Amino acid sequence: MQYHSIVKFTRPELTQGVSILSPASGKLKTIEQLDWLSDAEQFSISQLGQGVAILVSSQTVLSPIKGKIIEWTPSHGKIVLQANNKLKFLIQLPVSYSRQHGLGITPHVKEGDIVNQLQPLMTFDIYKMQLIAKPIVLFFMLLDHKQFKSIDVFHRHVEAGQDTIFSLTPRKKISADVSTTKTEHNKSTP
């Protein structure tokens, strides 16, 4: 089953959207590029929202935005973050990983917590997790994507908290209070 994706790889100078920092380090793929997922799994993931898959190469998952944890399911490695402007983002391991009951996942937040951008959300024990799932895939999705024309991805590999994972190009003007860009963040850091 195919679905209409608004995610596209492009060059940074071709977009004018709101930049979102990467929550984890690793190689980026679109959902369609995950050829080891069945059509049913791809379709079920696509029903959650629009975004990318990170083939994880780091232990720490950071908050890409300042906001609130509105859902946290440690056994699934699933976190739903809501930005101050009410946009919601999903960070989640594949649903099949839930059978492991959170093996290798150490949470650093709980539901209801207010988090700052770049605050650690969870840590992975990569060794334990790779015994069960290889590669370790972390989905990063925008849940309320209908107000956006495109989700522009600039990099094939990202570093957590340093690189922009994607830029949101709105259909209409929205508040830029989703995150700060890398440059703005560095200016505010003492």
C-alpha cells in the first residue's frame, strides 16, 4: 500500500520552513525506504503522521523541541511531545519492539514533564537492543502534518542536537515557537 508522503530530501537553501533539530544520531531514511518493513507495517506507521526513520547510532535521545511530554510508553520507546504552539511530534521504536517490554531503554522523563530543547528523553543500551533488533530504527514523526506543504530533509546522516532533521514548510503562516535553529541555540548558550 502506498501513501502520499510530504517528506522529501532537498537542499537547505531551497526551503523557508521551521527547522527541527534531530533527537538522535544516525542515518536517515523515509518510511518508504525501509524495505524490510511489510506493506502493512509501512501503512500503519504512515497513519501516525509524516516523518523519517533514524537508523540509530547513538545512545541518547534528546528532545528536539521545548514542550511537554503528553504520552510516554517506555515498553514501546514511545514519546509524544507537544510544542508550545500545540504541534505534536512522535518519537518511537517500531511497534514490534514492544514485545521486549522496554529492554535496553532507560527513561529520563515521565508523562506530564515539561522539557527543554536538547534535554535527554531516554537512553538506549545499544548492545542489548541490537541482540533483538538490527538495525535499531527510531521513527520521528510530525503528528499534525496536514497544515504543512512539505517536510524537507537536508541530511542523509544526522547528529543528535546538532543537525536539523527536517524543516517544516507550512501551507499557512504558523508560529515559529517550535524550536530554535542550531545558530539561535548556540547564541543563547552561555
